[in-house]
Amino acid sequence: MTMLRHQHENIPLVFHEEVADALNEGRPVVALESNVITHGLPYPENAATARKVAQAVRAGGSVPATLCIDDGKIVVGMSDADIERFAATPGIPKVSSRDMPVVVARGGIGALTVASSVVAAELAGIPFFSSAGIGGVHRGAERTMDVSSDLIQFTRSKVAVVCAGAKSILDLNLTMEYLETQCVPVVSYRSDDFPAFYCVSSGIRSPQRLDDEMVIARAVEAHWALGNHSTFLITTPVREEDAIDAAEIEATIAEAMSAADREGVRGNAITKYLMRAVDRATEGRSSAANMSVLISTAEVGGRLAAAHARYRQERAA
């Protein structure tokens, strides 16, 4: 069952009843992207994974709200039937933040990426969003200007994003430089380093480490209280036992980058090309690590959102 609530006269939002109740009562909610359903694993593994991720948010103490666009409306909390339909239907387009106005205006359908999800989360009044990994500055960006819209959107959306860093196929040094330039706080939860998706560490020291969930909650609120209308980025690494060695991944990526250049692979195609190369080289271990990081990040997101909700309640008392 869903409820319709208008956040803006031109942007209808459809809330799942459980999500609407939680938000109205000040209980924690974690927004989740739907792109991993439609552009990740094949059916039916994609549907099963989406349910596992939602359950991980619940295990962390929060209500999951998977986001999508359907019939021109932003759906805040996909039902099991919605997830099954998106998982089983081929050709549902990926919708980033730049695409949202056209898809909504046309009454279309779409799976939301990180960038569009943080837009939808803020509209819905959900302060926390969880994703396995964010986009970043691509290798060779000094020539291609290939910078993920995730980073741009982080400068505009007032949402706390919990992730396992960014994929090793990106230029992570430039990604961190960009975040610093744009004054986006980067805090690593119980870790000294900025993680690299299914690698525990990117080899880059995190600007800040915080181990206490309530301190993170206070820091998120302080960021916004200081007048910032931007994202607060929180990283949490993949579990050690599920991680892949960073040196092994780097060697594979270097070889795949050379092959992609020889074959003329460019633009949006490069990410999928490199990820498939890594999966082949690791004989499927990267896919298992991908599953692990999806679930572990969602569970941490649930815990941090719950701490944030407690902090807001204590402050209001």
C-alpha cells in the first residue's frame, strides 16, 4: 500500500506506507538506489540482492526506502512487487539527476543512480542514503573531463551518504581532491583510510576518522547548521574476510585500461568494460565482494541513521 504526498506541486512523490509512517514519527529511514536492481546482477539474483540489502538496513535499526521513478512519480519505498517488476523487466533506463526532469515530465519510468537518489532522498525528507560505492573522477579525466555526476550532486544535496568509498577503476586521488575542493566532508567510520569499494583501503588517508555513531550524528547536523547545503560523506570498508587485495586489482585495471584504449572503448562504456575485466581476473571473487559490500554498507547505514534519529529526538526533547 502506498500514500501520495506532494513535496512540490510539479514533483509528485509516492510513499510506501511504512516509510511515510516512519518519517512522520521521526523514526530512521535509509534511502537506497534502484540502479543496482536494473543494471547490476541478472534476474532473479538482482531481486534477491535488493531484498538482502533492505534487510541489512533493518538489521541496522532503520526502515529501507528504495527509490525509483514510475509513471512519472518518485517512488519512496519500493514494494516487493515493485522490486520484482523492476528486476524482471529488461530495458528500464538508468536515470541520473540530469535526466530526472524529462522522465518525470514524460510520465516515464527509471532506476535511480546515486546522484538522482540523493535528489529524491532530500525531496522526501530522508537524511541518510546508502550505496556500496560512489562515482568519482575517472582515470584520464585531465583529457576526457570524465567526472561522475555523483560528485557534482554532492555539492547540492543535503543528505548524509554512507558508502564503501569509490571503485578502484577511478582516479581516487583526484576524487579526494575534488571532494576537498568542494568542501564535502569525508569521514571514515572506524577506519583510518578511504576505502576502495571491495578493497579495504585505497591507500589514501581519510581526512577524518570517527568511531562513535552519536559523534557522527552530531557532525552531520553541525555541517548543515554551519549553512552548508551539501552532502556529508561517510565511508565504511568492506569486511576484511571478503576484501580483494588492492595490488591485484590495480594490476588488472592497468592492463584493462590499455586494452580499452586499443579497442577504442570510451565514455560510459569504460566503467562496465573495466568492471568485467576485474571480474574475469578475480574469477568471480569481485562479484562476491560486491555482494558483501552492498550488505555491509547498508547495515552500517541503518545504524548511523538510527543514531542520527536518536540525536534529533534528544535535541528536540
